[in-house]
Amino acid sequence: MRYLTTRYAFLAAAGLGLLQVAAAGESEKSAALPPPATRDIDFVKDVAPIFEERCNHCHGEFAAEGQLRLDAKAIVFSGGMSGPSLKSGDSKHSLIVRRIAGLDDQEAMPFEDERLSNEQIGIIRKWIDDGAKWPGGFGSDATTVEKHWAYVKPERPDVPEVEQKAWPRNAIDNFVLARLEAKGLSPSPEAEKERLLRRVTLDLTGVPPTIDEIDAFLSDDSPNAYEQVVERLLASPKYGERWAVPWLDAARFADSNGYQRDGRREAWAYRDWVIRAFNADMPYDQFVTEQLAGDLLPDATRDQIIATGFHRNTMANVEAGTDPDEEYFNATVDRVNTTGTVFLGTTLECAQCHNHKYDPISQEDYYGLYAIFDNTAPEIKRHEQSRREFTGPKMNLPLTDKQRAAKTRWSKLLDEADAAMRQCLIDLPEEMKQREFVPAVAQRPEFFEMKAKRDRAAKKLDEIEPHTVLVMKELPEDRPTRMFKRGDFTNPGRLVEPHVPRVMHDWPEGEPRNRLGLAKWMTDPENPLLARVTVNRQWAELFGRGIVPTLVDFGVQAESPTHPELLDWLAIEFMQEGWSLKRLHKLMVTSATYRQSARVTPELLEIDPYNEIYSHGPRSRLPAEFVRDNALAVAGLLSDKMHGPPVFPYQPKGVWNHTGVASNEWQTSTGEDQYRRGVYVYWRRTVPYPSFVNFDAPSREVCSLERSNSNTPLQALTLMNDPVYIEAAAGLARRILTEVDGNNSDRIIRGFRLATSRRPSEPELRILTRRLDSAVEQFSKDPAAARQLAKKHERPENVSVDTFAAWTTVASILLNLDESISR
């Protein structure tokens, strides 16, 4: 008995010890858990994106491993094969938290992928500790997601207080600095004046500052010197040419129809309308309205009708065998999708065939929008069996100055020819004309020469026809719209009435159910998306990334805004300041956030590698058109001529040989038109301008809101070998040699400043000097190579061929510098 008592005492002590060891181990594991977040957590904005991006590929609709799905509320709470995945109010003991943290001797989920960050685990813990609130209807069983932040009308938030009160220049900086201070960071110092001037000049006009502008800014120490520069740039006509480029991507503007035949179309008047609208600072709500429904406005002007070219930029297939009904369907679908992407930041495409998988857009909503555009005249008509014709609504434009001058000239020649012919005629009685006129005139050959001239003048006069532009036009009677089952135009379903997605605000009372009514609904201050989507894209153009990084998607699958309060503040400010894009751009570029240096310290690279919290200034390569504009401007070749039909600068021979319409040959422009800005270059969808393609320009077959930013050998080869850039290098060499009467060092400094907007460092100057000396020696020994390089370019007087060729190679190096094609 005593033995048993001792034995039980021993076992009890041992058991207690094991329990203490286990408890200690449990305590250590719990201590290893990242702490819950300290801020309020919104499931839709904060938690759902983590599930979607990191978990649902294994635990979602298509792969419910362990019978667990994290996209369906009921399954999340009931759990899978391992039991309930969470304990509401107790994150420490919730299975999902322990698995993603790698506790319980299990490998951390997700397997074969980077672990969730401590911040992400903390967000999930805070959500569970606060009761794991899951909005009704959210997820795979959703019908609406009315509480998703993007579908809630923005309200102006309070501007946050910050510790470094001297740094902010406007409210933008308070929002940015508050986030930096929360991370224990300070902003980067302001960029050097030269770099800042280059950045803002390229951002607002697409061309670099001149040396005179640089020197004037460097010598101006007044406190408002920078603001005066910004005002000058906003007033420049180049502003409209620069900001038209991303809009034309969004509007899928092109000078051709697309598809295999890809014939030419006249659409440039729409492009010119966009440029003029930006330069005039047309209020954005008006800008949207005129493009959606300018033709439906009371007493619509020519310009308002031209604006509707926005939705006539759809592709058109005129190949033999094309079904006009299918083509009409495809064009209307494109209008719906583009409207959703550009104005609502919503990916509507899914709902063409079925209810949207993630966002609260039903298939009926999709065809409600389709019905709004389903009353437009078709583009394609049948003729013979093997022929289709592009016959969409067009509007004649006034004759250009060149056309008017030609018409005057040919009219004068026609009148002179008529007068000369009358002198040759014999005044015969009526009954004798046929019998005696011809023999009489046949003896006077000058009559037939004059008649030939007269007929030629008449033919030329008839050929002077006004240019046209594609526009929208309503059918005289409304056509019924049906849903198409699975998005198949041959399988119509039930009738639908024109309407907008039900998750959003109501249709304006009393407005017609057409494109004009849609424009009124779109620009209604109750719209939670238009202003947010627009300011986000403008921010991305200037700062390199959007506050919402997914520019095309503000739905449930979108990345969460990095600064949600700033986004809403900007949206409200934009609307209340009259929808002025120029005021918005000024607000952004005059902020201390924008003016930061782009230099990145190792600490910042570790903490903020993608500049998500704007710890340093923006820096990126120029868009394709501006790479070319920049080179021509530096070379002194860029033309200031604006507007008009597209131009055809140098292009490699044979690029168009494999497209469907062989007769559409590239006719290289002559004179000033070779040096027009990139926005005016002819845009063929199947074969866009090659150097633009090499620098990531889109085809514009569909709407594009964000260009990729690649770095490939083709880009360096383009800058070295494309005739445009060779000529630019020769032009820069000519400027260097004629603008500087000094030694080679002074000339290199001048060229470097022209190309990069700053002075070279001593090591950079030495390298370029050695390269110049080497090139001079090389070409002096090989005069044939020097002549080959210099023969097509204007050489300054009193400069030898080998010297000019050597400077051209140095100029080519300058144009190839990373700084020369960056902002």
C-alpha cells in the first residue's frame, strides 16, 4: 500500500512535470505567433485579398484540399477534414492561424510558396479576435457585395496630423507622411533642382527641359520658382499632346480597322479632339459625357459629335465571310467592356457569359449595359457574297488649309482652261454644230491640249474631298435587347431593359435610358467609382504605381489601396474643384511627396522596395512615344506642328509585307512631318510602329490602362540602329559643334546636359572624352566609314567628316544612357 502510494505520487509528479513542459512548449509556440494587428480590420478590404491571393488556389472553388474552402463563409466556419478552421474571438487557438504560422510541428502554409508575412498573419488574427465578421453574401455564394469599399460613396476624410509638421506642402503629404511615421521612417530629401525640373517637365509635357529653362530655374531662388514652372508647363500646348497618349491607349484609338485586312480608317479628328480637350482643361465630367453621348446633347456641336469617336474606335472586320451580326455583337461587347474598365475600374468581361465570379455584377446587369449601346448603327454591311464594307456612321470635316489652297489653285486652272477653250470654239449655228464643229476643231491641236489640261484640273478638283471621322449615331427606333446564353450571339435568351449594375447608385430620375442617361449616371457625384478610378490613374502616371495598384480592377479581387483615405480625399477634391485635371496634376506635382529624391538607400530598399508607401521619389523609363520625342527634342529636330492626319516617319522596309492589305504601303513622310511628335504617328493595329512596340506600346486592339515596362536588348539596338535615332544622334552632334565654341570638354558637357538635364561628373567626362578621342582616331584611319555615317546628315561648316562622325558616335552614346530615356 505504501509502495502504491509512493508510486502514484511519483506518477502524479511526473505527469505534472510533463504538463508543465507541454504548457511551456505551448507558451513558447504562442509567443512565436505574430501579434494581432492594432488597427481596425475590414474583412473585404484586408482579409479577403489575403485568402484570394495566398490561399484559394488550394482552398477555393476549384481545389478544396482537405475539404476546406476559404471562399465560402459556411465552410470556413464549419471547417474541413481537420475540424473548424477558426474559433471566433480566439485567434491564438484557431487552426488556420496555427497552420499559417507553422505551429503544432506542421509546415507553414501555403506549402511550396513564400510564407505569409507577420503583418498578414496579424491581420487575420485581429479579424478573428474581433469576432471573424464576414459580410453577408460575400464570397462564392455572393449576390451582392454592397459593403466592399469601392462600392461605397467616398467621403472626405480628415487630414491626419503628423509629427514632422514642416515637411508637408499640401494635404497629400500629410496622408503619406502619416504612413511613413507609422513605419518609423522619414521622407527622402528633396531631389536636386535639375532632376526635379527634368522629372516634372517630362511628366507634364513629355519632352525634356531646354538648357535655358534649366539655367533659369537654377538661378531662381524665389520661394515660388517651382510653382511658376508648373504653371508654365500646364499652359504649354505640349501638355495636351503628352496626356493624350495614355487616354488614347484607354480609348483603343488607332488609324486602322484591325484584324487581318487591317485597312485604313480616318479617325485622327478624334485624337485631335482629345489633345484640345486636355489643353483646354475641359472638366472631366464633360470630357466623359461628350465621349459617351456628345451626339445626343441638345444642339450638339461638331466637336461634341467628334468626341463620340471614343466608342467608334472598336475594331472592324471586313474580311470575306464575316458575319455582320457577329461583328456588331463584338463591337457592342467591346463598348460595354471598355466602359467598365475606363470609367468604373470594373472587369465586366466575365459577366458576358455568366454572373461575375467575384464582383456583384450579374449577367443580367451586363446585358442591361449592353442594351444602352444596342441602338447604334452597325459598322459592317453585306454586299456581294465575297465582299464586306466598313460603312459605320461618319461625319465630314471642314477642308484643311492645304485642301482649301489646292481647291483654289485647281479652280483657277479650270477657269483659265475654260476661257482658253472658248477662244478656240467656232460660233456655229445649232444645226451645224455636230456636222462642222469636229472637222473645224480637229485642225487646231491646241484645242485638245487645252481640253486635256481642263479635264485634268476638273478631275483634281473632284478629288478634293473633305476628311471624315467616325462618330456614334442612334438608330431611329429602339431595338429590343436580349441576353445571350453563355455569351453566344447565336443563342439569344430573354429580353432585358437598359439598366446599370444594381450594386451601384440608381439611374438619375427623369433621364433617358440611352447613352446620354448613362453619361449623367456616370458623372453623378453619387457614383463611388468614377472619381476614384480617375485620380488613381493620374496618380499612377506621376508616381509610377496606383494607390490601388490594380488600375483596371477596383472589385473584390483588386489589391487594397495603400492609402485609402488619401484616395478618397483626392476623389472628393477632384470633384469639388470642378473635375479639373490640371488642378489635380498641379496638386500632385507640387506635393513634397512628388518632389522627393528618387535615390534609394539600402534601408529603404529593404523596407519599401516597390515604393508602396512613397518613401522616395518616382523614377521610370519614358513611354515609347516620349523616348522618340525626347531624342528628337534633344537633337533640335522635333516639330511643334500640331493636329492633322497621321504621319509616317522612318520605318524598316517590309514591315507591312505580311499583313492582309498589300496596297497599304508605308509612304514615308517628308520634311517636317518626319519629326512630328509620336502621338501623331500612324497607328496600325496589326503592325504598330516598330520602335514603339520595342518600348512596350500596346496594339490598341482593346482598351489598355497600363503599359508593361520591360528592359530588353531590342531597346538598346533600337536606340543605336533605328534611322530615327541615328539622325537624332547626328542632330545632337551638330548642336554640340555649332552651339559651343570651346574645347571638347565644354562640348561634351553641353551634349550631356542636353541629353540628361544635368552636368556630367568628372569620371563621366573622362570616359566620354576617351571615347571621343578613340572615335576620331578610328574614323581618321577609316574615312569610308566616316563618310558612310555622315553622308545623309547635314554637317556643320568647317567640320571635317571624320570629326563629325566621331561626335555622332558620342551623341549616340548620350542618347543611349539610361538617364536619357528616364524621368
